[in-house]
Amino acid sequence: MTVIWTEGRMVAPDEAALSAVDHGITVGDGVFETCAVLGGHAFALTRHLARLERSATGMGMAPLDLRKVRGGVDAVLAAAPDAGRLRITVTDGVGPLGSGRSSGPQTVIVAATPAVVVPTGRAARSPWTRNENSAVAGLKTTSYAENVVALADAIAKGGDESVFANTRGELCEGTGSNVFVEIGGELVTPPLSVGCLAGITRELLLEWGAEAGLPVREAKDGELPFTVLDQVAAGEARMLLTGSVRNVQPTVWLDGVDLEVGELSSAARDLFERNMRERIDP
């Protein structure tokens, strides 16, 4: 069941609840966060709200009303205690049909749905690149058309996630995930300078891995070229994806090639799943 709250009231999934000229609809002028829900609580909500604010600042939006956002989260979780996924969206509100903005109030939407965590994933290399020099690089915005197209391409090939290079030929990210490569006895993830999102699961895996003595780190600039996926496909390296609801997900298929789960990848998944149940808002 999908539960939706917007602007102080609960609405049905098929109910008209937004203006047809909301800038989030007409031009994708908005930001969002997705949280896993465990036992009726949003996981890592404080970190997600901090990133929501960073994305809004990067978009040039007015300061967010986090009190309103938290009120919506509380209302939705009270109505959907068995939900598995929570989505918070803030748009710039009613605006013109072009890219210019009005000075009206923002629109806040909070929704929750069931979710199933899949322990492993299947990835395909994207034929398109991520632009690390984009005005919205590293921001979590509602302008997601690029991801929709890339994910559809991966699904058509038999995968469930598409992985991008950036314009410099470096390993970047998935459409809704960060990437780690298990290579040389370490788990290594691209640095934020490649243009990837600063994922909350990525951030926590780096922190919790270091805390537990797991060899996991952020790569140096230029250390992970996109061609490292050739080593993954050849069985010389392993790969995992991280993301909200996805959690830590070893990759078992890449571009039609079956892969084994790496020892470090498996340990990272176990560590994350154990910690997230003990630390609901780390």
C-alpha cells in the first residue's frame, strides 16, 4: 500500500494533489531523498535531511522547512508502520512553464511504500556518460530522465542497474547507487570528484568499515578508470552496489557475465545489515 502526505494532509495515490504547473512537474525543479524504513522508523533520517538541504542549496532553492518535512515523515510512518521505503520530495512550488522560478511557497511531499531488499544485483555498463561538470553533479534532484533512460537500457539487457563512466573515462556511479570495486584486497569506491552522488549508504560503509577494520576506502583521483569493469567481468575483481533500500548489494552479473561474490563484498553486506538494525539514525 502506498501512503502519501502533502502540505499537511493525507492523499490517495490517484488523487490530484499538486498543481499542474508545479515546477517539480514542469521542469524537474526539486530535490528528494529515499530512506529505508525499519520497524516503522526512517533509517539515517538525520543524514538524509542534511543531504536534502545540501541538494536544495546547490539548486539555488530557498531554505527548506525541515519542521514541515519531519511532520510529514511522522504522519506517513504512523499511517504505514510496515513500509519499507520512504520518499521525501521538495519542489520549488508553482512556477512558470519555463525554467524561471516564482517566489511562491515550496511543495513538500512524503510517501511510503513496501520494499523488498534483494541480496545481489545485476549490472550493465551504460552507453552514456555522467557529466562531472554538470551544474547539478552530486545533487539529488528530481530531474531524473537521464537515469530513467539508462536504467531502461540496462533492464533490456537483463540487468537491474546501469553503471556510468564520467566524461573523463572514470568509474562514476549507477542510476540510483554508488559503486565499490573489490580489488587488491580492498573495497574501493570512486571519489566524489568523479561527479557521483555522496550516497548515505556509501558514507556509512566507509565509516563502519573503517571502524570494523574492513579494508574499505575512497579511491584517489584517476585510480578507478571505467575499464576496471573489464577486470570485474574477467573475474580479476569483484563489484558491489550501495544505496538506500538496496543497502550493500554484491553484483553477480555484469553485461551477461556471471560473477562470484567477493569475500570482502560479503563481509561488507553483513556488517552493514547488522549495524543498520542497531543504529537507526547513525
